[in-house]
Amino acid sequence: MSYLDLIDGILRGGVHALGGSFAELQRGWLECRQQPDGGFAGRRSGSDPYYTDFALRGLDLLITDSPIFESAARHLRDSAREPTDLIEVFSLLSCARTLRRHGVSFIAHQRAGRRLLDDRILPDGGFCSAGGEQLSAYHSFLGTLCLQMLGEASGLQDTSRAVGGLQRDSGGFAERETEHTAQTNATCAAIALLLMGDAFEPARGERAARFLVDMQSANGGIRAHPTAAGGDLLSSFTGLLTLCLLGAQHQLDLPALARFIRGAARPGGGFSSGPVDAAADVEYTYYGIASLGLMRSLLEDAD
């Protein structure tokens, strides 16, 4: 089972348990965000595969069918250009993966994506970002997920071993080799890679868990890095998910985290980056749906 299949399985049951009214509210909000050309945009205008992917993944967690899937596929077939970085490779492959679940086909420039993956992989394992030569935890995570979606798994142990060297004294992982400060999302990416590559060591996991728990802020959310003023929904989701994979989620103040996540929900549907951000977008809406689904699963496990 791929990592994305595993995560979808963890999230889907919890999201469905949130109830029909929640699903309809979020479905309606997401469907209204579709652009006239069939794609989805961020806070700026213009359809983008990155945001189209988040919209499709959010809808996939909520519902079994929607005309949005077919119209989004038509947009991607007509408009998607060859990818120029790993984020675009991942977004296109992820869109194709979600659409397949709903019986819709879209060929995601696989040959061009594979060439770009080959260009970004480093000799000792792991991936670098565009124009760089340094190992990147985030791009190594994206590159590995792309290879899994392409049906390839070679080199995963080398990638895991390389990313393991990014762990810092704080217990968290830095994004790049030259950085000394650990970050939440780099830590979550690294732990996922270690688990996927069968390179996980309990002592590493305990140190990483302590770092992630320490990233919980006074507003209940999880911070992106130690100097961030407060938590954000992206870091809160990835941090909570990773702590669940490590079996350490109960070290968090879960009621405070739940209040933070609910505070990011907008009354008319959609989620923002946090309670003080008034503007919802499709990316954070995916994180909000997924986070509440994960929290619901935790409650059910505790019963």
C-alpha cells in the first residue's frame, strides 16, 4: 500500500463520521470555487493544478460522486502544461490518482514528470529543489510520493538514509543540510520517509515527537517553526498526522488543537489558515476537512 493510500484510509472514515451537514457545507463551498474553465485557483485568480489537486482531494474525502471530477479532468486535459518542478509533478499525478477513483481518466505528463524526477535526484539519495544541489526533506518526500504514484519504489532506502541526516539536536528535522533550525513540515516529511523506507528507529521517533509537541502554541495550533508567532492549519494537520503515526498524539493538548481547527472553519464553508485569518481557500479547506476527520477518528478510538 502506498503512503497516500494509507493516509486516505486513515482520514476517510473520520470525515464520513463528521456527518452529512458538514459534508454538504464543505462540498457546496468547494464546488462553488470551481473556475469557469473547470480548474481551481488559490487566493489569486487563475486555475492551477496545485489548487485543483487540493479541491479534488477534499471532495474525494467528502463524497462519492460529483460532476466536478469530470469537468476538472477536461480542464486538465486541455490546459495542463508539462511540469517544471516537483510540486507540479506531484499535483498532476495526484489529480490523476484522485480522478481514477471516480472513473475519470487523465494522463499526467508522466514522461516529462519522470525526466524531471531523474534530474532532481541526488547521487546519495534524496531530492533537491529546482536550481539547487542541497538535499531537501520536502522535495524528497514529494519525489518519493511521485515515484509511488508511477509504480516505482527503487531507491527509497537511500532517500530515507539521506533525509535521516537532517535530524537536529531539537529532535526535529531541518529542511536542508545547511539549515540548523528544525521545522514542523520538514520533520513530518522526514518521519514519513523513514517509515516508508523501513529506516525508522524508535529513538528517532521519540525525539521527533517531542519536537512536534513543543511546536504546539498558545492558540492550540502547531507552529511551522520555533519562532512562528502561532500555529497554522497546515502545520497542525501534518503535525497531528505524524504524531498519530508515531503513536504520540495524546502528548498534545488535543482539546486546544480541536478548538484551533474549528476556529479556522468559516461559517459559510471552507477553512482559512487559522482563527485570525478571515479568508478561506481550497488548500486550507482540505487541511481543515482532513484535520477534523483525524480528530474524529481519535475520538472514536478513545470510546
